[in-house]
Amino acid sequence: MIRIGIVGCGRILAAHLQGYRILREAGFDNFRITALCARKIEDAQMYAKRGEGPAQRPPVSQSPGDPLAIGDEYVSDFQDEEVALYTDYEEMIANGPVDAINDFTPHGLHHLVAEAACRADKHLLTQKPLAVTVAAAKRMCDTFEAAGLTLAVFENWSFKEKARHIRWLLDTGRLGDPQIFLFGNVGNWWTPDQVVAQTPWRHVKHLAGGIALDLGVHQLHLARMLMGEIESVNGTAAVIENRRHYPDNAGYTQWMDCDADDTFNASFKTHTGGIGTLTASWAGHGGGTLFGGGPVLYGSKGRVLGDDLTLDDGTVHNIADLFSKHCDPERKEREFPRGVTNDFATAQLDWLHAIEEKRSPQTGGRVGLLDLASAFAILESDLTGRRIDIDEVLDGTVSAYQVPINEHYQIQ
């Protein structure tokens, strides 16, 4: 039985609790949530027990499929065991009834929670991005590996059904070799000048805010999953809306100055010669634009667009139907254990199984490190005005964008 302590009780916690509830309902009984930690005890009480504690904050998103649109989830919905509540994460990690930690805090705390977890010999699943800078992320990976502890980044995009279906198309040769990847949206969420998820830190550069480190790591993780390892990136980033607004706790509108990117455009090249283009923006007046209806992947035998695979002979196949009819039962069970398809649930389950099996999670620390380095390559490229090799970011040869962040957090 793995006892899980959760650090961070913001709105995203509801989606994680929903994932754990789905696992328990599917018969996975290898874990319990035993502790919650938030800066204010009332925030932890919001999620502990249905019918008790303050009311949860309403979801900040109405977009279908957005985890920030999920609410009304409690630990007591799927377990009877009591949950210890804390306001000091170091105390919870060091002395609480926990074996493993979920870190669902803002970017700037990830490396600090990781240090506390490693000191206390606790496994860790941390929200993306892995850390505020590449230097901090590398230290996390090194220390957890040296201690023999399991480190994973919570990266749910590679656990989504469509991502798993497309990877299966590639592995079985139906799509051929990956050649071109396209993914972009402008203004679909928080447009044109709302503070993203009512979290002002996301728009502050020295707090590792910005869309490249928020949405960009998702896009690049998916690109790496489908296209293979990225060799280099050429990127442009901008602050289109330098002032944004959000409602405070009293309901009054507050405005803030923003210096972290809210828009980026990037092209990348893989080690195998594939290329891709990524665009994302929290700005954009007049309505949102989702390019291609989502990720588009061209292979040497056809194209995946939306829910369909179109082959060179002109035939069109629904990719979910192909997977359902032709994927072998063993792989189906591996991709969607006991039929669970919720990506939060399966991502968390893989981490739990990795702890039990003493193996690296599918989204282990080194995976998160490469996602982060690829995202920072966009920002370093914009700053230097040239294409950036991922290896330059990994070894610290190129790090000018990260210098003030490292200085702010005193990261060596």
C-alpha cells in the first residue's frame, strides 16, 4: 500500500482526485491519500471530506476536456481513511504518514518540494514542467537517481487516448515513418487579456511563467512521443498583452503587468530528419483559432487529422476504430489498464506501478528534463536570434534566459 501525501490544493487538484477515484472504482487498491498540504488549512479542508470544510472554488474553465473545468471531487469520495492536513510541506514530507508525494504546486516550488522529498526518502510525482530551470531539473534527476527513488513528471498528454492510438499507428507501420508535425492554437483560452487560470505567477518571467513553459512543454512532449527526439529548435516568443486582469477574492477586478511570454511560434527538427511547427497563444482578439482541429501528423504513408487516418490510396479510417479492431489485447491492457482511459488516472497509475516495480515511469524525470529543455530552447532561441540545439540547453552552454530565474531561486 502506497501512502500518498499531496502538496498543493489549488483548482487542478480536483482533476487529480477524479483520476484517483477512477482508479479505485476500477479496482486498483494499491494506494491511499493520507495527507493534504496547502498554505492555508482551509484550502486543504476543501478537498478532504465531502460535506465538511469550506466550499471548493468554482472551476475557472468551461472548455470541454480542460482539467481546470473539473470540480466537486473529494478524497472521501473514494476512501474511508482519514486524511491528515498540513500547512507546512516540509513537516508533512518529513514526519507525515506518507511514502510518496504528489507535488501540484506552482513551478517555483517543484525543486524545493523535490529536495524535501529526497531528504525524507520519498518518491515523487511532480506537476509539469519538471522545474523552473534546466539546472534545477538536472539536480532533481541526479539526486533521485542516486537515492534510488522514483521521480516522475505529471505529463498527461502522452496518456490521452488519441496520443496512444497514434503511437500505435506508428508502431504497427500503418502511418509509416513520422515526417511532419503541426500543432497550434491562438486565443482559445484566456483570450485576449485574462490572467491564465486566475494565477498571476504564470505571467511573471522570474517565476518561470509564460506559455512556453506551461502549454509549450505539453506540445513538445507530444511531439517527442510521436516524432522522436528533437535535435534543434528555432523559436519566437512575445508578450502580446502586457496587462491582464483577474478577479480577486472579493470579486473585484485586478490588473497586473506581465513580462512572461503569452505567445510563441517554434519550428523543430528531429534527429531522424522529421520537422514540426508549434504555435500557442493566450492572446488574440476576435475569437480563438485551433489549427487543424488539433495535432496533425504526416507520416510516410498518410496523415492523421482530427480523429481520422487518411492513407495515400485515399481511404479514410477512424483511428479509434482501427485501434479497437486491430490492436492486440495485451497492448490494449497496457495502454488502458482495466479499460481506464482517463489520462490523469493512467498517468498516476503508471507512477504507482513504477514505484512497486522499481522501474522508471513512462514520464520519468529524464523525460521531463528533455521536455523542459525543448521548451527553454524556444525562449533561448528568441533571445539569441538563432536556432538552438537541445544539447546546448541541456549542458548549460546556452542559458541566458534562465539566468534571472536561477538567480531568483538561488540555483547554482
